[in-house]
Amino acid sequence: MPRVKRGTVRRAKRKRILSRAKGYFLTKSKLYRSAQQAVDKALNYAFVGRRNKKRDFRRLWIVRINAAARENNFTYRQLIQGLRLANIEIDRKHLAEIAVSDAPAFTALVDQARKAVEATAKA
């Protein structure tokens, strides 16, 4: 088998790993093997964290919407159902923003949802 010389490729790879591990504790920022393990674990945590962030924000929006809905004597579940029945398509992010920043507009949405729920209850 012929000899393969790849000094610059190997050096570049190690340098990239060690530069990503800058600031890590003790040998994790100095030694290649420790740095590689630490970087791999950090990238896994970052991947999971990006998904958890979406989950956490959705939970926050739901809490805010529910709090604002209860101020209008309505529950989150009733509000979402009423908005669906009234054919009002608004996502939870924007609904939570309206609930926090514009109370009269949110009250108007709650009223429309309430009318839609009452209309289907009578039918």
C-alpha cells in the first residue's frame, strides 16, 4: 500500500477542532482527543437546545395567551376552539404578542371567538 502524506489536511482538521474548543476547561482546550470529545458533546447539546428552544417558546406563548384569556373570562382551550370556528388563522406567537401589547385587540378576538363558540352550541 502506498504511503499517504497529508500533513496540511491533518493539521487543519486538528486546528479547527482546537479553535472550536477555545475557552474549555483544562485539557479540553489543549489536547486534541479531549477537545474533540468536548466539541462533539457541545455540538450535540447545541442541536438539542435548538429544538428545546422552540418547545419552550411555544409553552411561554400558551401561558401568556391563557392568562390574557382568563382576564376576559375565557380559557385558552375555548379561545383556540373559537378562533378555529370563526376561521381566524393566527399563530400562537402573534396571539401572545397581541395579548401582551394590545389588550383591546385581544378582547376583540376573544369576543369573536366567544360568538363563534356560542353559535355552534346553539346549532
